[in-house]
Amino acid sequence: MNKTVKKIVVILIVLILLPAAFLTINEFISLNQNEEVIGRIYSNQLDAILYSVNQYSEDVVSSWASRIDEFHDNLNNLDDIKISSTIDSFYSQFPSLSIIFVADSASSEIKLIVKKEDNNSLNKLGEFKKSVKNIIYENQPIVERLLTYKKAGYRKLEPIKSDSTINGSILLFIEETPEGVGRITGMVIDPKEFTYRILSPKLQEVAQQEFLISVFNRAENYQFNSSRDFKVGEVQQSKALWIFPDYQIGISLVGQTIEDLVQQRALTNILLIGLLTIVLILGVWIVYRNIKKEVELAQIKSDFVSNVSHELRTPLSLISMFSETLEMDRVKTEEKKKEYYSIISQEANRLSKIVNSILNFSKMEAGKRQFNFVQSYLNDVAENVYRSYKFHLEQKGFTFSIVKDESIPIIKIDEEAISEAIVNLVDNAVKYSNTNKEIIIRTGMENNFAYVEVEDRGIGIPEKDQKKVFEKFFRVGSANVHNVKGSGIGLSIVKHIVDAHHGRIELRSELNKGSKFRLLLPLNKT
Ligand code: ADP
């Protein structure tokens, strides 16, 4: 790689790629952090929803407690077991509430407020009372605490563990009797009934279409959902229900989990960043390529100027040297004089050829070169070049021959341009031949094309350069070539001429064995 190009690559990397890479990595890290924050916010939101459901259920039972308190105060002479139609209508306001029990602070006496339907099994009620007594006894610390709260003017509800005789969950609270003594009161509530009758509308209202809220008890394999099409177990975040600690309320997003959402977002962002990086790399690559091309072109142009000057200098110095010698009358014999004149004329020819070729090239570059297509014999054009070069090449020790395919029909070509192309090829064959000095011009036909080719046994062209030799200013970089004068425009002129004829060039070449350039010109078109 050229030094300037290397420098440009380093600058590009430092200026664009490094900051871009830094930005991408930074973006990645902050992306993960953001996703974590979002995850946390989601989770907090879900928590808040669960909290509100819990709060709601506590409010409900708390209002029940107040009304029981009130109702109880109105029941005069509290009997052992209270039964009356007043009680039944009272119960009807509290779905899922199955029984209320009341104990004095020492829990020596337990009284029940019973619905009519439960009254039939007095036996059972007796057992129930025993259980209640036990439970209060076992939960004495809680009772004490509730009493303390009550004394401080605050009525609190506390769930306590029930047993198998009591069908439901117990919530204890302390009532205040008109006499100012604390009365231990318990509500026995069926949690499933409570969920179904009381909580269900609230769950639906909170959940709407976005969430699924469920109340469940894994031990009993029970699950109630705010929406029916929700599978058991698909709960994302859960909390114990304050009033029924054996039951949990859980919440889930409809369709997707939070992790799904977060992952999806992260994936989209990562894809976008990836795409951006690719576009950036592509941009850098394009900039690099363009700059590299420009640098190479500048290099090539400066080579061209020095090559051309070199090519012009040799014939000019020869011409000036021999003409001066003649001018000073230093040449004695006529023969020598003739030889010098011939050298001067040859070098002048060479000079005009170089200048012509540069002029043609610049016309071609400007798109101003005109072609004059006429019906011609390709063989004649090739033969003319062969004749004009034969003597000169044989003098130089070349074996120069022509092989013609006489069946080639008349085709429409610009004779002068094709002749110039063949001359260029022959010139190259001469320039790039070493000791094996053999050049053949051959004509022929292939498919719909007539062709003329020039073959030599010279230094050949490396495979990797075979396509490039037709580019303007390109010269093979080997030392062999650099010993030979040239401007690197000959083959690009040949290609331009062939293109103008809608033809193509084929090159076969092997290093140190020789090259064969074939110009194919369409038979029936143009
Ligand atoms: P130049 O003025 O350098 O000859 P051309 O455009 O005619 O420019 O050729 C381009 C390059 O192709 C040459 O510099 C040479 O390296 C290579 N080349 C062309 N013809 C031949 C050939 N017959 N044998 C080997 N190399 C060749």
C-alpha cells in the first residue's frame, strides 16, 4: 500500500471508525442499563397494581368490621348463639361472610352470630366454638397487639390461621363495647367466594385488556383469573393477599411478559445500531476507495508526465545531435551523411507518432474522436501495417510474418483507426520482446466476428495485470517493463477504438512466454 493511502486509512480509522465504535459500545452499555431501568419501572407498576387490589380488599373487610361493630351494639342481651331474621338480612349484605364470633377479652365465653341455615347443626356449632377458643388462645400475642391498637384508638384487622373445623379464613379485630371493654370479634370468610363475589369486578376493572390478574392458592390448585382465557400458573409477579395470607394475587401482561417486551426493544435497538455501524463502515470503505483511486491517479499522472517527457527527449536529443554534426560539416563521407539523415527522419517520425498518439488520446478522453466507418477488407489493413513494418523489424532481428484468412468478408471499419490499433500492438510486441524476437499478425473469423491478432514471444503479462493493461496510464510494475519507454496509453487507445467498433479485445499471455492480443470486430453490424 502506498504511504499516502496508508496515512489516509489511519486518519479514517481514527476520525470515523474509532468514535463510531466507541459510540456503539457506549450505546450498548447504556441500552442494557436502560432496559434494566425499564424492567424495574414495569415491575414497580405491577407491584402498585397488586398493592391497590390488596388495599381494596382490606378496605372492604374493614368496612364490614365497622358495620358488624355497629350492628352488634344494637343487638341487646347477647345470647350464646344469636339467631334471628334480622341477622339473616344482615348477613345478606356481606357475601362470603359465613359466621361471626365474639369472645370477651379473656376468651372465656364465645358467642356466635349464626345464620338461620347454620343453626340446624348445633353440634357442629359447639365444636366450632371450641376451635375458636383454641385459636384465640394460640394467637394470644396477636390479640394483645390488637387490643393495644384499639386502646390507641385504631382498629386493625388481622388474619389468623384457622383449622379444619372452621370452614374459611378468620379475620380478627377488636370491637369496643358501650362499656368500653374490648370485644374480640372474628369474621369467618370464604376466600374463594370473596374473590368471586367481591374482588372479581375490581380485578376486571384494574386489569382491563392489558393485564391478567389472578387470585390463586397453589396448595389447593386453585386459581381465579380476571379473564377466562388465562392458563393456570402463568403469573409473572405475585404477592400474598393481606387478608388471606394463604392466597396470592398475581399479575401478568396479556400476550407478552415484561422480559419479552424488554428483549424485543433491546433487539430492535441492537439491530438498528448494527445497521448504522454497517452503513458507517460502508461509508468509510467508499471514502477510502475513492481517496485511494484519486491518490493512485495522481501518482499515475505524474508517472505519465515523466514517461512522456522521457520518450520525447530521446528522439529530440538524437535529432539535435545528428543535425548539429551535419551542420558543422563534420561528416566526411556521403554514405555517413545519408545514414545520419535517415536517423533524423526516423526519429522525427517517432516523435510525431508519440505526439499523435497523445493527441488522439486527449481527443478520445474528451469524447471528441470521430470515426469514419467504411466497407473495408480487414486483411488489407493488416497487410499494410505488415508491409510498412517488415523491413524495419527485420533490421532489428525480428522474424515478422502475417497469416491471413482470405475468407473474411468486407466489414465496416475505420481503416485508419484499426491500422493505428494494430500498429500499437506491433509496437508493444517489439518493445516487450526479449531474445525470442518473433511477431505474427494473424487474421481470422470467430462466431460473428472477424479478428486481427498480434502475437509475440516476449516477456508476457502477469495474470493479475491482464485486465488492468487496458486502463489508461497503467504499466506493469516489473523492472523489465520499466527499462522500456512507454506512456501507458497505447492499449487504452486500442480498447477505445475496438469499443467504437462494438467489438472486444481478448488477451492471452503467459509470463516469459509471450502475449497474444486479439481484436474482434463484428461481421455484420456497424
Ligand atoms: P506503454 O506505453 O507502457 O507500452 P500500453 O498501454 O501500450 O503502454 O501498455 C500498457 C502496459 O501493458 C505496458 O506498460 C506493458 O507493461 C504491458 N504490455 C503491453 N503490451 C505488452 C506485450 N506485448 N508484452 C508484454 N507486456 C505488454
